[in-house]
Amino acid sequence: AISAGCIPILIGDGYVLPTFDNPELDWRSFSFKFAESEMDQIEPFLRGLDETLIRKMHDNVRDVYPILERGTHLVEGIP
């Protein structure tokens, strides 16, 4: 979904998002993270988002996609 420019919505507890040793990779700048107990709050939250924030996050998704793509290759062991 990130490759298509979608803003990730991450739902879960107790996981750590990869940074691939890249300080530019700030997941909060291009995704939304919710605990499993907050599932009922996701739709109202998304409906209340400001269009300016959505555009900025889309831009951020586009900017970090190459970093994420390279990082995925590193994890899979592909040079």
C-alpha cells in the first residue's frame, strides 16, 4: 500500500517498527498507529483529519518509500 502512496494505519500492541538504522524514518510522520484496544476510535479519528495533514502525510509516504524499499531488501538479504 505504501508503494501506491497510501498512508499506513498500523493496529497492534507490542511491536517495534523497523528503522533500518535511518534517522529520517519517523513512522509518526507518515503513518497512524493504534493499539488493539483503540479499534473503535479509528474511523472517527480518520474522518476528523484535516486535508492539509493528509496531503503532508502523503508527501511523507512518497519520500520514505525508497528508504522502506531498500530496508526490506536488507531484511530479506538482497543487496
